Amino acid sequence: MKPGPDMATARQARIAGLVMAGTMVLWLGAQVVGGEMGWPPRFALLADLLALAGFIWALALTYRIWRKRRA
């Protein structure tokens, strides 16, 4: 059975929420572990950039969902 458009939209929204929450948890974990282990600042910058990419992707998906629901 093929899911309807509302189910697909709900699935996309759930994925966006999971990506946002997972990105935040992983970013905070990287900051804590990096500080405790004395990692160089370039690794903190890499973690920051990866987190930023995850948040931008989730924001773009959320915007697409919002536009689809308005149409």
C-alpha cells in the first residue's frame, strides 16, 4: 500500500526533526569530548561546520514541507 501525501509529509517532518535533534546531540558530544581530550581547534571547527550543514539541510527540508503544505 502506497502512503498518501500527508503520510509522506509527516515522514519528512519526522526526518527533519530527527536530523535536528541528532545534529545537536552529536555536536555537543564532539565539543565535550574534544575539550576533554585536548583536540586541536581545527577539529572543533570541523564539528561546527558539519553541524551547520546538518542544520541547513534540515531547514531546507522544513521550508520545502512548509511550501508544500501552503500549496
